[in-house]
Amino acid sequence: MLKFYLKLFFLFSFFFLINPNSFSQEKTVLTLEKSLETAYQNNRTLLSQKEKISSSKFKISESKAVFYPNLSFQGTYTYLGVTPSFVVSIPGVFERKVTVGFHDNFDFKLSLQQSIFTWGRLQNSYSISQLNLKLEEENYNKNKQRITFDVTNSFYSILLAWELIRVREEALKNIEEHLKTVELRYKAGQASEFDLLRTKVQLANAKPPLLQARQTYDLALSSFKNILGLPQEAQIELEGELFFKPIEVELEDATQQALLQRPELKSLDFQKRIAQKGLAIAKAGNKPSLMGIANYDYKNPFYSEKRWDTDWNFTVALSFPLFDGFATRSKVNQARSDLKQLDLGEQDLKEGIKLEVKEAVTSLDLAKETILSQQENVNQAKESLRIAKVQYAQGIITSLEEMDAELALTFAQINYLQALADYLRAQAQYNKAVGEE
């Protein structure tokens, strides 16, 4: 019996391991703040950018290494099959073979190299690595702001889709109730067959928009998971509402704020500084450089003697390019051209930011006015439907006129919800445009 339960346990464990999705996952409730936090931790674009920042830090350490001396060790062993020799002889007197080498030759060497003067090339390269780190940090901020906008925009789009489902379901329910009333009136001879058929058509027409609203919600939720870096199998539920809290903005102030805070401009500034350092390096291409080299030997044989001994030497090497085929001049011109391109790009970026801020402010104003008008429109549509229901019950108006009132309320509610979502998304676009997180 014990063996049976052990087998059952291992079978169950194996099934769980190969099929972890066989158990329902706990649903996670996400607010907007929690959604942003999740995206910052899991979004693959941000994670990749963090790795670029880490890589830039290592590059700083790498570029700093050129300021330190380079110490290396080399050990060699050479066996000579035939040792060098010569014959000393006096004709008729003596003849002798003299060997001047040995079969076994050992040499252990320490070599030290130190750059003394490079006309700023090493210092500028080190400065470029430091600027590259700041550049990647600004790129991270730029991506983070874009993710913030994407998450916020998607979050409110999902809330809108959910509210539209609710409105469509309520409209469908109202039509179904209206159909019951029409059927009773038709049986009592108080409504025509046309009214009955028209109501059934209206009911059939109300179902596809509800199905489309549900599909829109599902797709928006899938896209939201992708932005957050969550698997599609994750069970999430959003907690929030569409609300209207107007903010006061001034175009001039917003534009100045954007020109100071936008990470794209900061990133471009670092690119220009890197290009300036690159120009300085290019100018130093045909300038002299000075290096010190020291060697320490421990060897056997020591010159012509079969013994271990030490030797050392020190060299100062001056390198001065006399002619490089005009390569330096070409590199300098190229670096200057790159710098001019960045200057032009900065002007274009600033104008684009100004336009983006203006569009964001305009969208905010438009969405605000739309909300105010649609809010009143919803109130009027509700009152119109209330009156229409009373009049239809009294036989004053036709079924078609009551359905028109119901349809008008549905459209008014949809337009109001759309305006709320548009304003919240316009706020997110404004924050992105002025460089706020």
C-alpha cells in the first residue's frame, strides 16, 4: 500500500511539473500605479536598456585601464639541436673547436609599458566612455517615459472598453424589456406587427456591437500584458475608473518645461559632447606620442656563461607620424560633419517637441470641452428616454420613437465615456510631451 501511494505522489508531482498551467492561477488586481511598477520591473525594453547602462559602466573601467602601466610576463625555453661553434686553428700547430652556445636556453622576462604623452587621445577616450554612460541613462529615461505613456494609455483604453461593454449590455437589456412590452401590447392589439418586427430587428442589431466591445476588451488586455512584460496566461484585473479632473496648462510654460526636461534633448546634448571629444581625437591623429618601456630579464645562459643572472633595460619611444595619406584630415572633416548633423538634428528635435506640446495642449482643451458638452447631453438623453417610456406606455408615441430615445442615450453615454478616456489619455500625452513621468 505504501508503494502505491508513493507512485501516486510521484505521478502527481510529475504531472504538475510538466503542466504547471493545469492549476488556475490567482488573479492579480492592478491599479495604474501597480501597473506602472510592474512595467518598470518586467518590460523587456527597459530591462535591455538597464543592461546597456551596466555595459557602459564596464566600458568606463576598460577605458580607465589605459592610464595604468601594462605589466606582462613572458617565459621561454629553447633547446638548440646544434649549438653555434667555430674552429680556431694555426696551421701545423693546433686546431680547436670552440662552442659559443648551449643546448638549453631559459629566459624569463617582465615587461612594463606606460603611456607618457598621447596628445589627449587617452583622456578624450575616457571622457567619451563617461559621456556614453550618461547618454544611456537618458535613453533609459526616454524609454521609461514612453513606457509610462503606453501603460497609462492602454490602462484607460481597457477601462473604456469595459465601460462600453457595460453600456452595451444595459442597452441590450433595455431593448429586451422593451420587446416584452411590445409583445404584450401586440397581443392586446395595441401595437402593430411593424412595431414588433422593428423591435426584434433592433435587438438583433444590438448584439454585434456588444460582441465587438468584448473582443476589443480582450485584445486590449492582451496588449496590456505585453507592455507590462507579463505572460499572456497571466490572470489580471484592472482597478480604476474613468474620471474628470481638469488641469490648467499654458502653452508657453509647457513648451519651456519640455525644452528643459525632455530626455531626448539631454541625450542629444551628450551625443554632441561625445562628437566634440571625437573631433579632438581625430585632430590628434598626426600628433606625436611618447611611451616608456622597461624590461627585466632572468635568464640562463647569461650571455656566453652557463649560469642564471639578471638583466634590465629602459626605453623611451617617441612616435611622430610624418605622413598618413591625409587620413587625419579626412577623419577631422568627418567628425566636423557629424557634429553639424547633430546641431541640425537638435534644431529639428526642438521644433518637433514644440509641435508635440502644442498638440497635447490642444487635445486637452478639446477633450475638456467635449466632456462638458457630453455630460449635459447624457443628462438630456436620460430625461428624454424617461419621457419617451411614459408616453409610449400611454400610447402617445410609437415603439420606434421610444427605441430612438434609447439609442440616443446609448450613443450619448458612449460619447461621454470616450471623452473621459480621451482626456485621461491626453493628460498622459501631455506629461510625456513636457518630459514628466
